[in-house]
Amino acid sequence: MPIHIAITRSVRPGCEAEFQQALREFFQASFAHHSVLGVTMILPPRGSREFGVIRTFTDAKARDEFYTSALFKNWEQKIQPLVEGDWSQRSLCGLEAWFRSPTGPPPRWKMALVTLLGVYPVSLLIGYFVAPHLRQLPFALYLFIASALMVGCLTWIVMPQLARWFKPWLQPQKPKPDGNRPE
């Protein structure tokens, strides 16, 4: 089962562009590690210098090997002049992986509601267009194929789009100390 890790790094003032470029280069180099499945950079919101990184590994052993590798240790040394403090890391699981953010997941009820908005139409479409063609198959195989279609559609098409559309509602920006919302 793939593992998603959320990492945040605080960058020194004035070093944001250099850090971002170094991070892009490190992303490319990190794919040489056999078990890195994906990586995403989350740029800091206005007024922040905290970058987010979501990295996906094949499993926990692969994650541990990556973070103890020479590649990662060299990266840490390279960016020391660009960052402040240590990095923070946490695992994302289940619905959190679709609703990933460096500020943490939204409330579970919001994730469940958006997931329902994705599951319901996909299940209707599969039931209407695909199920009639699969009913002659053994029941277990029929359910496996329908489930695989559902998971594939949700993972690569529906949930990423819904997470983008609902991002302002899922991750509302906190008001400034003066009570106004950030621009």
C-alpha cells in the first residue's frame, strides 16, 4: 500500500526562489530512488515562507530507506543555508491523501461530504453503463471490476478535481489579526 508523507520546511527570508529551484532539482533526482512513486510541491500562501512537500512511497520500508539515504542527507546539507529550523513530517492516510495540505487535513465531515459527491455520480455511471455488460460474469469478478473502475476513476480523475474545486471550502484561509481575510 503506498504511503504519503507531508513535509513542511520554513525557508529563510529572501531565499524562497533559490529553495524552490533546488527543490525542483531534488524532485528530479529523487526519482532515481526505486520506490519514490510521486512528489508534489505546495507553495507557501502569501505572507508565509513555509513550503510543503507531499511524497509518495511504495511502502514504509521504502520511506525509511529514502530518508536515511545519501541522496536525502546530501539534500539536507545543500539546503541548510536556505532554511530555518528542522523539517516536520507526518503520514497521510485514507482520505487525507486526497485532501493533502501542509496545514493539515480539513475536518473529516467535509472530506466525507466531498468524497460522497465523487462516489455517487461515479457509481451511477458505472451502474448504468458498465454493470449491464458485467452481470454475466461471476459475482466476485463483477464486483472486483466495478470496484477497480470506481477506485481508478476516483483516484486519478474525480477526487483530484473535486479537491481543487472545493479547496476554498475545505481549507479556508484564517483571518488576519485585524479580522480581514488574506487577499
